[in-house]
Amino acid sequence: MARAAGPRGPKRARLAVLAAIALAAAAALSQSAGSTAAILSGSPRAVGPSRAGAGSIRISSTMEPADHATALAASDASGPSGATGQTGASGPTGPTSPTPPARYRVVGCRSHGDVAYLHGPDRREVAIGFDDGPAPDTPAFVGMLERSRAHATFFMIGDQVTRAYRATMLRELRDGDVLGDHTFTHPYLTSSPDVRGQLEDTIRAIHGLTGYTPCVFRPPYGAYDSSIIATARSLGLATVLWNVDPSDYTQPGTATIEQRVLEQVQAGSIVISHDGGGPRGQTLAAYPKIIAALRARGYRIVTIPELLGFRPVYNPCIRLCDGIGVPRSAVPRDAIIERAP
């Protein structure tokens, strides 16, 4: 019958108009909810439909590793997002906490060369290496360098790398100093049956406390041969000696240590001194004057890796920076930036 076929004429047209209005209103509400969520979260991706699909994020291959981490963190924090700004049946998404800015921390350096380095290039730079720590005097040496606004390389004995010195070692890294390998028990390596173990155990001790992997190694007593250099190289370590030695370990007096360094130093010199192995008050007292005198001669005081052209390695860190994280602008220009592990 005609009545069972549904409304006709003006009534049917009116119902069609009302249905169209209802659909338009629903679409407007959906778009408004999505746009509001996008504004609150600061994410331009939420405005309009996502081409990558719900819950996805597009990462450019040109991003820095930290940008990847930041982008992924933002995606995880906001949850899957569709064109309507809703997550399942839970309703529109609300504002999310801002992702903390990415920071970077030094995790090592990259050395090269299969020789024993006695000095660096012939330029107005000098590098100082302190051996036989960490030790009771080491924090005082770090403080001295801070006051002098200078950097040094600390060659560490692995057996002495204990949790008691963790804060000092992190302080050294935060200041821009370098941690080096000085074997685990300070033996004559030329007569040691386990050169690799001596070096590996020290690398493991330093990395375990600080997250830093050394790239330079100084053989105790300067005792080395070609096989020791090769073993060190296989572990990512460059063998570093010196061409300035004040014999400060004999405690000849502060003035004598100062005089010996300044008499021997030349462009590109590597200086050996000691922050451990006994009382080092004379050495500690000598170095502020040594550093000031070298600068007066036009020398820059640098770390051994910097002198030799070894690049530092940084990783992005958002939370686990151990107090040594820095913004991207503070990372050295020549640094290698690796993806966070």
C-alpha cells in the first residue's frame, strides 16, 4: 500500500534536510574535538586526518638521534590519535605533559693510529696527563683544574676505580676532562702474561661506574712493545706516552716540578704527572703556576684526545644523564653523536 512505503512529498523532504543537518553537526563536533586536542598537545599532526594512520609518527631520516627519541617520546605520551582526536571509547584526548628537551652526554672517544704517541702536532697546544688515580688527592686536582679553567686526561688504575670515586669521575667528565686506561694493577706489561685482561678489566671498571669508554691508554713505566700497541688498538685504545716528565713522583719540590715542565715543554707536548701513587701535594701546588705560564707563552691547555685529533662520542639522554648531560649547543662541533642504546 502507498502508506507503507514511507513519507512522501514535503514531509519526506523535511526529514532529509534534518538528517543532513544532523550529519553536518556531528562532523563539526568531531573536527572541533580533534583540533582542540591538537592545540593542547602542541602537535600539528592531529589537525586533519593522519596519512600515516592512527597512532603512527613520521620520522625523517635527516633527524638527529635525539630528535628521533623526542619524537617517539611525544608519540608514546599522546597515545594513538585518529582524525577525531579520540582514543577508543575513552573520549577526546586531553593535554599531555611536554616532552623534556633532549640532552647529550659524553660516552667515550674514537682514537686511531698504530703507534705510541709521544707528542701531538707542532702547534701551540699542550696536553697534561695525570697518572695512577683515582686516589685521595684526585678531587683536589679536579678542583685545581676547575679554578684554572683547564682540562686534563686522567689515566686510571682499574683496581682503584671504585664506587667511592664515582662522583669524582663524573665530575671530571662534566668538566670536560678525559678518562684513560692505565691498566688494572699497574704491572710491567712487557712481562705481563695478560695484557688484554689488564686493559679490558680497566675499560670495564670505568664504563661500569660512569658509562664512559676510554680511547687512550698509557702503559705503566712507559714499558711497551709492538704487540702491546696492537692489543690496545684492538680494544679501541691508542697508546700514549709523553715527552715532558718532571719526575714529580720523586717529590722533588713544587718549584722544581714547575721548572722542569716549563724547561721541557714545546709545541704539541704531552706532559706526564701524577695524581695518585702517593702524596701529591707538590704536584698539585705546581700546576696552577705551570698552566698560567704556558698560557702566557701562547699555549692552549687541551686533553690528549683533543691534541691528537680523536673525536669525542656523545649519546642523547633524556633522563639518565648522570648530571653530565648538556644541550645540543654545548656538544663539541667535531663530536660523533650516536643513537641512544
